[in-house]
Amino acid sequence: MTFEPTVLVTSQTAAEIHLAGEVDEVFASTQEGLRSRIVESIRLMAASAGEPVTATVVDGATRWALVVSPDGSFTEATASATKVVAEPVAAAAPAAAPVAPISAVPVAAGATEPAATSEPSPATSAVSAIDGPLRSGGTRREGAQRTPAQRATPTVDDLLNSRADRARPRATEGWRGAIRRLTGGAISPRPGKAEQSRLDRERLVQRRLDAPRTIVVLNPKGGAHKTTSTLLLAATFGTQRGGATLAWDNNETRGTLGWRAQNAPHHRTAVDLLEDLDRFATPDRASLAALDTYVRTQVDARFDVLASDEDAAASSTIDATAFDRLHDVLSRYYRLLIVDTGNNMRASNWVAAVAAADQLVIVSTVREDTAASAAWLLDGLREKGFDHKIDEAVTILAAPSAKPDRKLAERLERHFSQVTAEVVHVPFDAALVDGGPIDFDALSPETRDAWLTVAASIARRL
């Protein structure tokens, strides 16, 4: 059988071996390890054929021949130094070291071993000039002693690097997904453009955070879509990240976040938690489970809600000190805190939330009045010294009806794209109109996809 493989180097630690329409992916933890794995794969072909196999190695714009014998010895050269393919040469030094012959590496029968002090031959120089993971080529036999990085024997890193999350993504949607299901995976196309876009955004939302992050949702006008945005962001992050997400109503008196969340077996709020906060001050006195009696778990969407005061007769308020105390404790139990704010920019707890924010989200419906309120808000925040946070803010423009004013939407996008980092549009959804608890399962696919885009835009900046 004739083997004519092509090795496509995709990164410093990964390559694809193409042969007769099939692709074998090779991974390693180091460049030297990758070279050993490639050589070993070609050696197995040579052993099967009973004669040396010549592979074409492609690394970017560089291409060269790699000849591997059944006994594991190999030579490599650029296309301009073809005689190296036929004549074994001494191994060049690893890429990190100066080029020099290595006398400790055996050479093929009939080859002359150069002295350690001799100048590299033209053929050796041609091999050494190759800038790729197979650099430092030469003839090497299985009996030669190798360093740990040069061994073909897989390590634990090789095992971990071969996990399924490194595998090529497979289509699950559209005609590509249908073909994969009908053939039982025998034909498994890559995802289409739309599905790949979704996968990329999901990976952004799922990215690791090195510390808790606080996202603050703002617009000083009522009815600007703040509470809805807070809940939909929390639901998107919660379902994609697997929990540890809190939607927090930071109104100084009463807000509606608790009303729009799914029902809970209690009616405690931030005020109740504040009264009992001392029991959560040290980890040995409380746990996340103990917070269940203060937050309202949204089981299906995998996030919690901390409601604001719902007692119409109460006189208590949340001020900056109270916000800071709550924020300090809640940050120990949640990775993401998404804060819904009130309408009073002058309230101390409102200012405290902006000061604590890692990411600001400006929300407006596509209406003149709510957009003007958002623009006024941004002007005020700049006067307060929050320029950097405004520059990195994400603006959400929510359609107020099934047929929003397109010209107005374009004008608002032009304005907010100049004063914030990014503008994202979200569609109208009839499931959000009635003002009651949000049924996340009732949202349209277009709505879910739009909020995934919003969450990805935010996650990119966290």
C-alpha cells in the first residue's frame, strides 16, 4: 500500500495528518512532543508499508518533506534541499538553542558523524532554517536515548489534551445536523455559520472569571426595560454558566424585580437579609444554602433573585452603606451579581452601585423619551468622573413593539455607539408584555439569541 500523507501544523501543540480523505488530529503539550507524535504516526504507516514513507509537512507558508523509515529513523528538508531527503544528516539543535550537530544522536548507516566543532554543512543549514515544530530534524533510531520532551510515550498532558472539548465541533442544527443524525455520525459536518456563531457566543459567556463580577443595569426613567433586562441577562448567564448568578433589585425603597421573577416559598427581601447580615459575615457561620431563605431561586434558569422591599407600610430604605455591606457579603457567594437600579440618580445606593460596577449596561427602549433619559444619564455619569466605565459600557436598545421605528433605531444607535463601547438590539417579544412573572421557556428563539449576544458582549469585557 502506498502512503502519501500531508501533515498540516495548526498550532505549536496540534497538527492534522491528512491521508486518503481522512484526518487524524494529533496533540501534545510541547513542540518537541508534537514532533515525536507526528513522527510516530508516520512510522506506523512505514511499518505497515514495509518501506520509508514521505510525508509533506505544511506549516503556514513553509512546506517540506519528512521521510520516516519503519525503524523510526527520519530525515526532513525543505523542497529546495531535496538531497537531505535521500541522505541522512546530523540532527540540529532544538529551536531554543544555537544550531549545532548533536554527536549523541546516532546517524543512519553509512553517514559520517561530524565533529562537535565542525561547521554545519549546507544540507544541515537547510534543515536548521526550517521554522516549524519539526525543526531540528535528522536521523534518529528507536534505540537512541531521548529526553522526556522527545519521548513518543504519551503523558498525562497528552491524555487531557485529547479530551472531547478539543475535538472538531459537530453540527447539531439545520441540514448539517440532520445529515449527522441520519448517518449515525458517519457523516459529521462542521456547524454552519449561524450555529458556529452561537457556539462562539456561548463560549464567551462561559469564560472563566478570576473574581466575582458586578454588572449594573441603568436608566433613570421608569419603563425603560431595566428590570426585564436584568432578569433576561441573569437567565442567560445562569443557564450558560450553571448558576452562581444573582439578580439583585437595588431600589432604595420598592422595585418590581421580585414581582417579575418566578414565585418563591417566601417573601423576604434585601431589607430582611440586611437585618440578618451578621450571620453571613464569616464563612464558618453561614453558607450559600442559608441564603435560600432570603433569595428566590429561579430553578429552570439557574439563578437567584434578591428582591427589594415590598412592604408598602415600611419606612426603611437601602442607602450606600447598606448596599456596600450587602455587596461585600453577596460577592462571597456569587460569581455574577446583576444589579437592577432605581430611578433616582441622586440616591446614595444608586451611586454606590455604579462605583462597585465592573460593567455598566445602559438600557433604553426605542423611544425618544427613554433614549433621552439614557443620554442624560451618561452625561451625568461623566460629570461624576465615571468616564472609563461609560467608555466600556454596553447599550441595549429594546424594540417596544413588533414594528419599531427603524429610522429612530438607527439614529439612537449612531448616538450611543459614539458614547459607549457597543450597542446591541433586542427584539420585541409578546411573552414579556403582560408585566407578570417572566416565563423564560415562552421566549422566542430570536429573543433568546439576541440576549445571548448581549451576554457575550458583556462577558467579553468582564
